[in-house]
Amino acid sequence: MSTVRSFKKLCVFCGSSHGAKPAYAEAAKSVGAEFARRGIGLVYGGGNVGLMGVVADAVLAGGGHVTGVIPEALMAKELGHRGLQDLRVVKTMHERKAMMAELADGFIALPGGIGTFEEFFEIVTWAQLGFHTKPCALLNVNGFYEPLMKLIDHAVEEQFVRAKQRSIVMMDSDIGALLDRMAHQHVPAEPKWIGRGTI
């Protein structure tokens, strides 16, 4: 019997720029509005720039709660969002990622750059290793993440990623549908140490 998850807070990874197309910011606004509508709190990197600022502002505009986690170095550059109900300043990027992971019930990556990819893949790796069983998902705006999924599928074909591990990563172009799928997803738990040929 499958269990439907209830999300109190979800972590969003996304770009610190707006990207080349208006569709990216529009999608970030839709994510924030949907979070607020469903009563889901946002956990994110605490920035006021790019898609980070857009999604946070949209949650706030809908009356939702936002928790930002930002390193001291970025706060010193005045990149922190001053309008949040909860802005936590930490010393390092590692502390930032650990705190975001602890606070959230699941993870969604919107379009972004190297930092977004790194954050998302680290959390997927933790799921693969059995350190958590929280859902991990990609919002595929304008086909942005299709090349990435092709790479992951290629890694499955070449036997560097197991099909079971591939199933950890979900993808959808609609935020409402994606949240519904995340609520029903079973993340396969692995032992803390899995042996060779699985990472």
C-alpha cells in the first residue's frame, strides 16, 4: 500500500540569474504561487537575485512562508533577501546545503547553472546512498532538463547508474503535476554502503 506524503517544506534549487527566456521567471512565479496555494513552505538559498528571488517573492506574495539559508560571504555582498520570515546565515556552502536538506521534505530543481546542478546531484547522491528517502525532482521548463536526463539515461545504458537509482530523479513540466507525483513517489532505500559499480 503506497503512502501519500504531506509536505510542510520543500527545497528549491535554481539559478541566481533569470536566464535567457521569460518562461524561466514565469515558471519560478508559478512554483511560488503553487507552494503558497498548497500551504507548502519554501526552503532555498536565501538570495534576492535571479530565479531565487522570483520564487521567494511569489511565495511571500501568496502569503506563504520562506526560509532562506545563505553563507556569510554572500550575505556580505548584500545578496540576501531581507524580506523573508526566516533568513539563516551560515559560515560555509557545506553548512548551507546540509541545513537546507535537513529542513526540507523534498527537493525541486528549477533551471539554473553549475551551482544548481551540483546541489541537485548531491542530494540525489545522498538518496542513492540511503542517507534520506525524500523525493528529488526537476521542473522541466522549456525542455531545459531533457539533455540532462539523456545523460543520466546514457549512464544507465553504460552501467554506471542502476535503473533503480535512475528512478530517484523525477521530471515534469507542470509544477502541480510534479508536486502530485512527488507526494506519491517511493524513493528506494539503499544500505549506507552499497559496494562497487553503483555510484
